[in-house]
Amino acid sequence: MRAALELARGAMGQTSPNPSVGCVVVRDGVVIGRGAHIYAERDHAEVVALREAGEGARGGEVYVTLEPCSHEGRTGPCVEALIAAGVARVTVAMEDPNPAVSGAGIERLTKAGIRVEWEEEARVEAERINEPFTHYMRTGRPLVTLKSALTLDGKIAAPEDNGGWITSELARGHVQTLRHWSDVMITGIGTVLADDCLLTDRTGEKRSRPLLRVVVDSQGRLPLNSRMVGSGAGDVMVATTTACSGERRRALEAKGVEVLVLDAAGGRVSLELLVQELGRRRYLSAMIEAGSKLNWAALESEVVDKVFFYYAPKILGGMKSLPVAGGLGRRSRVDAIQLEDVRLHPVAPDEFAVEARVKKG
């Protein structure tokens, strides 16, 4: 199962809108087949592993990170492939959260006389690998992660010179991995105007779909000569409001930028409608890399599901250095936004990251 989990993790970024699945076929204690699902290659992990195993799969054991599918999609049901291969046992790490599958794959295998077992120790890791898929299946919305790099006193920018980086090159490399695992990047117009950023996936790894870059820009100020616009290939979107003139919208669209008008109260862009639209397009995950103002707006509107904060061994101090989340904030401690399932990740010498889920309800 450990090998199957590694196969699933290695395929992350190449499977959306499908889950990331790894599978291993074993015969007489020897691995004879390995497979991972890659969206562009269509076949599911079980089919890939069975093909490699060949006739050796008959009477063998299968370890798979996600319950085998039992419905017809882009490919045939994996349970039927397992039954046809004559495997004797299937060990599963987690149940498929897809309502079209959940439990049905296990039932079909059992009825065919195949022994099914759960590997509980692997369930947590399997669920983390497919956290975006599980979230999407349960909510119809992408898993939204707020990412930021900050000093130990919670600052993301100094009041004057902001040249250089807060975190190390190692930490910034890890951010690229997070981008590779994401379907969508979201930032604010302030960040684009200040940094002329690209927000691209620079890992060089293959992706199942282009990384969509979204700029929250209530007045349509995104410069037509910005690197974001210039690098666009149908993968740049501006989320704006009716305050953006028709002339400005047309100018952006002429440059290949998609423009969505998503009004909220106070002349702001509705982040809730933006996330809903991303879900409608079957994007499983989105990451926010933005400034203090948009970070707070996203937290306050409750569209953020997770945070991933990189901490550097630095202190900026001062009342004018920008915090990770600005805006009005909460007025009392008891009203603070709560986090749970907190995990610490060592990133580089003297640096670490905090990953946590936003507690809702």
C-alpha cells in the first residue's frame, strides 16, 4: 500500500478533475504490476497495473488507494477489470466520495467472490492526497487554500522597500509544488500592480489542465501590457464588477482575458460567486496568493477552506508593516477565526510551514 500511495502522490497535478490513484498488483509476495491514473492517458490506475501484471494477476492481490469505480465514465468500470483479471483479494485505503461509486465498487467485488479488505492505517494519507477531490464531491466547490509567506510576527510586507524575499529559495520551491497541485491561482489587482507577477506553475512537470490565473479586480485595472496578460493563453481571468466599463472589458477580452462580472455589496467582487463558478467548471482546487486586503476578504467571506503559511525567522514589527490578513478584522478574541487539523512542515533550516483547515459552522 505504501508503494500505491507513492504512485498516487506522484501523479498529483496530472489527474484533475479526476482523483489521484495508485495501484499495485502482488503475486506470491512480489510486485508484478504498478499503475497510476494520468488524466491524459485515460486508463485508471487499476487497469494500468493489471496490464503490466498480465496473466500473473490471476489469483493475486491488489492494493489500491481509492475504492475501484463501478460506473461507466471515460473508461469502463475498474471493478469489472479486476473481476475479469481473476484477482483473489483487493485491499483499499479509502472509500470513493463520489456518490456514483461510494460503496458500490466494494459491493460488486464482494458479490464476485473477491475478498475485500480496508487498510485503515493508509486511509488518512490517501484522504490527504485526494483532499481536493473529496471536498469537491461533497460540496461541488473547489478546495480553496490561502497561502502566504510571512515573518514570525505575521507580516507579509514592509511599509517602504519590499525588495527581496521573506522566505528562502527552498520554501519558494515548495510553493511551486503547491501551485502544480492546484487547478487555479487567485490574486488581487494590488499584487499584480505592485509585482507584475505571473503566478505560473514553474515546476516543469506535466499538468492535466492549464493553471487558471484569476485576478480579483473590481474596476478592471489589470494593465494590458502586464506579464500576466502577455503570458496568457486562455488561462487568465479577471473577476470584476459593473464598475468596470464595457470598453475596458472589451479591451481585456481582445487580449484573450476572460472577464466575469461578479458583483457583491459595496462595489466588491463576490468571492462566493467566483468559487461557485470555478466549481461549475469542475476545478477541484484553488490557491490564493494575494495581499493583506484580499486575504482578509477571502477569510471573512468564508470561501477559504485551508491555510498554508510559510514562516521565516524574521521580525518586521511596526504598525505599518502589513499583516497576513488586514481589513477590519474581528473585534474580539472570542470571534477569532478558528483553525483545526494543524500540521507543521519543516521546509528549510530555521523555516517551517503551518497547514491547517478553517473551522466552519
